[in-house]
Amino acid sequence: MALVSCTPAPRSFDSAAWKSADAYVRGAMANDLVNRNVLGGKGASEVETLLGAPNYSASGWYGYAIMTSSKCRVWTCRVNVVFDAETQKVVDAAVDEHLVH
């Protein structure tokens, strides 16, 4: 009997792979991207060069869709990228998983 995991096996972040990947593959790279602070201090254009266009955006914030577990089928799962209001540089990047209301 084979067991199939709904959680992607962790992968190292790779910009080219991220830009061409689906949310599941991005989910496998998300923790490495965040934990190594790959985006720290970068401007919006540098973030887009590394990750491509965001799935979501607002003033001072980008969101990239990911799938880190089966709950992401119901929850909103993404990498949130927050820019400083003055410098317009990344001050935080984090994996966010929350139930859609």
C-alpha cells in the first residue's frame, strides 16, 4: 500500500523553478525562501525578478499563492512580502495560512 502525502517535501528555493511552478511546488520552497531571508532588503522590482508577478498585491504588500498542505484547498496559503513605507524595501516575508471566512 502506497501512502501519498498532501504536504510537499521541502525544496531549496530556486528562482527559475518558482516562477514556472504551481502553488504546490512553490509551497515546497516557501520555508527555505523565508528562512534564508532571500527577499530581505530588496525592492519590489527585485522581488518580481526573483518571484515573478504577485498573485495578490496592495500598497506595501505582495502575496504569492502556495500550497503547503491539504488545508490550503480551503484556507488561503501564501507567502506575504511586506515593504517598508519609507524605503520601499522588504522588511518581512512570511508563510501565511489562514481559514477563509
